[in-house]
Amino acid sequence: MKKSYCPIDTFINTIKGKRKGTIILHLFQGTKRYGELVKLMPDISERMMSKQLKELENDGLIIRTVFPEVPPRVEYSLTQLGIDIRPVLKGMYKGGLLFEQSIEGG
Amino acid sequence: MKKSYCPIDTFINTIKGKRKGTIILHLFQGTKRYGELVKLMPDISERMMSKQLKELENDGLIIRTVFPEVPPRVEYSLTQLGIDIRPVLKGMYKGGLLFEQSIEGG
DNA sequence: CAGCATCCGTGAGGATACTG
DNA sequence: CAGTATCCTCACGGATGCTG
């Protein structure tokens, strides 16, 4: 993650990746396994899912925990930073609903 | 603007364009002329500025008013929809600050 | 003053196949 | 199960110049 000209751009650049917002939204429900996230979001390929997850991890928003089991198990959960932006994400969700209403309304 | 799989993606897709967040932030201060916006954001080219402004207009977030004068004058202001998302944008701004702190903190 | 036209490079993201 | 590797496309955005 790189500092931008304005904090709002820092924020946008961090969460604008493909379906990142939805991934975080799902993690608000609690820790999830990789396969669970894939099933929850059938429209994104596994390549994209792992890319986005890795970026979110690098940006300090989520934690990746590997369990040394067979078959392998990997769980994803939010960091404190990820939890902190929950109200913002909720606001964005509501904002998205507003936008969609304004489409339908013409 | 196109409806997405999840409202939060609708929102992100609408404001993820280059410097759109900052443009809206400036318009919270009140109506601004095209040249004012350009001066406020020297790092983005005029081509980009007019592109972003047009997209924001198409998405129903800002209003473009042309004054039939010589020399020409064009003013940009927020629509009700643009005003409605003010708290969200403010939250994103604060979230961006959090992210930047977490960079500096390591 | 407030743009648009044109050209072009880059990288985000899609499709498919393979692996520890 | 949870990824990675490879290849490819196209639209986002940069640079520059022109116009009503």
C-alpha cells in the first residue's frame, strides 16, 4: 500500500481491487476458510480470490492462518485495522444501495 | 454506472476512478469552477479531470452548470445523492489516515 | 476558459491448466 | 484443499496538442 496525495485516495486504492469490499464484508461475519469464500462468491475465479486475499493481507486488513493439517486448512480473519473500518464499509454498502435506487429511478 | 453483484461493489466502482474521491471532497466545500478544481489538484491532467467530472455527472453525483458567457464559465456542485454520501466519504478519509498510520508504524 | 482528440503504455483482471 | 503458473486482453490513465 502506498501513501496517496489525499487520505481518501489511500483508502480507495486499498479497497478498489476486484470484490475486495465483498470479501471484507463476508469476514465481518467471522473467520472463513478459503473454500468458503470461494463458494460465497462464485463469480470470481480462484486466481483472483487468492490475489485479492494476498493484497488485503499485505495491506494489513486481514490475517491468514495456515493449519498444518492434511488436507490443508487456511483461515482468513480481520485484523484490528480491518475491524476498525467496519462502519465505513457499512456506509459504503448503504451508499451503493442509494446508487442502485437512483439507477432504477432513472 | 452498472449494478454490481453486491452494493458495496457498486459504490466502489462508482468512486474508484482517478482522484474522484478528492474531487467530491473539494465539492463539499461548495460549488467550484473547472479551473478551480484543476488548481486544487495539480497532479491530475486536465484530460483526466474532465473525464472524471463527466463520469461523476453521468453517475448522478455532481451537477454541471454552463454559464453562457465570454469567457465561458462552468461550475460543478453536488447533487442530493452526492451530498448524501458525505458521511461515507468522511469515513473513508479517516480510514485512509488509519491506513497511512499503519504504514508508518511498520 | 474549459474542454476534446489522438496516440500509446501499463497493469488489472479473465481463462485455463497444473501442484504440494 | 488451497492455492500457483502462464498467457492474453482491454480499458484505465498519461502526454501532448488543438478548439469553440
